[in-house]
Amino acid sequence: MTQNRNIIWFGPTGVGKTGLATAFLMQAINRGYKGRFISFPELIEMLYKSIADHSEAKIINTFTSYQILVIDEIGYIDVEPVQVGLFFTLMQNRHKKKSTLITSNLGFEQWISFLKNEHLTAALLDRLTENSHIINMRKCVSLRPKLDPITA
């Protein structure tokens, strides 16, 4: 937190990415930091709705103001070009100034598939990875029990 570093967790569903990010957020809040948890789809929807009433700057400033921001489930939805631009602006505003924690099922090489803008994706990843701890959980096993289809 004091170095404004980011943490990015990658891995399959059920390995504990969201739990770890939430635990970091709770520890920060318990230590007096101002923070927020939001899913990527919810954040993108809020940014998109802000266009209608011209409150983009207000929404971006609100999310920029959090000392720690958890963005969960990046990559679950496709985004429109204007949404990519707003998300990039938010991440640019937070870059090296605030800590952002991100969870994703997708590796960086797959982000172009939902962001659909090669140049903005490259610029976003450049900023995110410059000041981040990246935790690859791709080989982790799901913590969720598998139901036996015969006994279920």
C-alpha cells in the first residue's frame, strides 16, 4: 500500500483469487485505508451509464480516490470501445498513485479478446505490469468440491 503497488491474480475458477483479493482489501480497510470491491462487469456498466448523464469524470474520480480498489473477474464480458477508453482512463489515473488488485481467469495474452483494442490493451498492460505483483495460479486446483454425478 505504501508503494502504491498492484497485485494481479490469474487462474481458473475456484482457486481463491477473489478470496485473496478480498482478504487484502479487508486488511487495508482495517488499517485505515479507504477501499472498494467491484466486479469488472459492474464497473464497466457504471462507466457506461455515466456517459448518458455526462458524469464520467465524477465516476472516474470516485474510483480513483480509493486507496485500494479490487476489480474482480476481468475478462468475463466484452466491452465497447467507449468503455475500454473509460476503463483505461481510470487505470491511468490510478497508475503509481493507488493500489489496484485485479483477478482474472484470463492471461494477459487473452485480454485483447474482450478489450478489442490492440493499442489500448498494450498501453493498459504496460501500466499495470510496471508496478505489480503478478501471481499465476493457473496450475492451482479448485477449492470447490466437485459433485459426483452418480451420487448428486
